[in-house]
Amino acid sequence: LDFILENVHNTHPTLVVIDSIQMIYKPQLESSPGTVSQVRQCAHELIFNAKSTGSAIFLVGHVTKEGIIAGPKVLEHMADTVLYFEGEKFQCYRILRVVKNRFGSTDEIGIFEMRKNGLQPVDNPSEIFISQGRRISAGSAIISCMEGTRALLVEIQALVTRANFGIPERKVSGVDYNRVSMILAILEKRIGLKLGGQDIFVNIVGGVQVDEPAADLGIAMTIASSFKEKAISPDTIFIGEVGLGGEVRSVNQIEIRLKEAQRLGFKKAVIPKDNAKGMGKDFGIELIEVCYLSESVEIIG
């Protein structure tokens, strides 16, 4: 640590990158590098130095198996901004996600592709999460989710099959498990689908994580499509939150979502009726307005 601070003092850099904070140590402390006391003290001195000299500093930290920053939580509290670099090991795409930002929004993401010459930004992220030339098959639909100010179209898939052994399985990837469980209960109670004896698998294509309620309608439609073994038109997207009474609730920033869908060539959008009120602008896409989930399910028969 002392060697680093001395070099920073002599060279006056604009940007300092520490990779990683767990490997930096202060000799005056008796503990080993990576321990709570070392990480806390080293981070404190580096941040203090950066603020006193006007340099920007990046602290690269390890993460645990659970995907959270390793070491004391105080490390996150001391930093002005915390970024997570995420990605599936079998995918070439990486997502830079903001989880803390004292100077701006935490809802923004950056999407990059790992190539032989390093990371390259992805200008049209929706295109990488939608299978090109998708086959018309049951249990697949396109949803629109918001990442900050950016609309992202992703493909969601569901597989519903009869359970052969004991308690049916429920597996999800890329969406909240509890949210899917709620949607399954709504489909059983309000729509009458007998899902109790079915194994159900739900997956977001491309490894992206979707957390917002606007994905509810798409999740419900893929499950219903797979259960009925009837395909959804590939030129249709679904946007809407589903309430416990089976109603389809309005979502925010509907115009941005529709513009992105139209740009990528989609012809129809199933949206909440409340969102359609007062929308005088023509988005070049046919709007199918629904009040209840049952109306949306009727689309696939």
C-alpha cells in the first residue's frame, strides 16, 4: 500500500486502478492480505488519497460464490459507486450493472461482447437476446423489460410437462422464483389451467436477469402456451403486470418499449388497456388491449 501511495503522489495520475483490493496490504498491520482489517484500512487510505488529490480510483474486488462482494460490507459503504460485472461462463456476453451510485441512477446497465481483441460494446442488445429466425413453437414469447432508460426485448421460454415422480418440479432461470409461483397460482385459479401435476421450467434466453413486474404477462403466456401446446405468433410481444385477481395492470415507459419493438420488426403488442388510454401516437405496431389475463390467453386459443 505504501509503495502504491508513493507512486500516486509522484506521478499524479488521472485514474488509478487497484486490482484487486484483496491483494493490497499494509505492512504495519499484523493480519494477512484479504482480511477484514486489511481490506478496510487499505480501501480507506486509497479513497482518502484519491479525494485529496482529485484522482479517480477503481477498486476491483473479488466476489463470493453467492455473487456478492467478498470482504467487509463497509467496502461498499465507502465507495461512491458499486458496479457488478456479470455473465454466464458459457456466454460471450457480459453485463456491467450498477447497484450503487451516489451521483446518478442505479437502473442503468452496459452490455459487452467478449471477442479476441477484448470487450466490445453491444449497440443493439435486444437483438442478441432474441433468437434470429425463431421457430414457431409452443412455450416461447418475447417480452419487453426496462434497464434504466433502455428498453430490452428478451425471449422467455417455458416447458410444461406431466410429472412422473412424486412432487412436481419448479425450476426457473433469469426470473424471480416467487413471482413465477404467484403466476402459476393465478393461472390455476383464474384461468382454470390444471398445473398442479405438471413439471414447469421457465428460462430467460441469453442469461439476462429480468426482475420487473412488466414481465408477468409474458411469463403467464409462455406457460399457458406450453400447457396448451399452442404456439404464440413470433411477431407479437407481451407487456404487462398481472394482479392476483387476474387483471393486467399498467406499466411505466410503455412508449419506449413499443418503439423498440417496432424498430425490431414486431407487428403486434399485447398491452394493458390502462396504458392504451391517451396514447394518440401511432407506433407502427398493432396494439391488442387487454384488461384481464383470460383475454390474453384467448389469443392462443
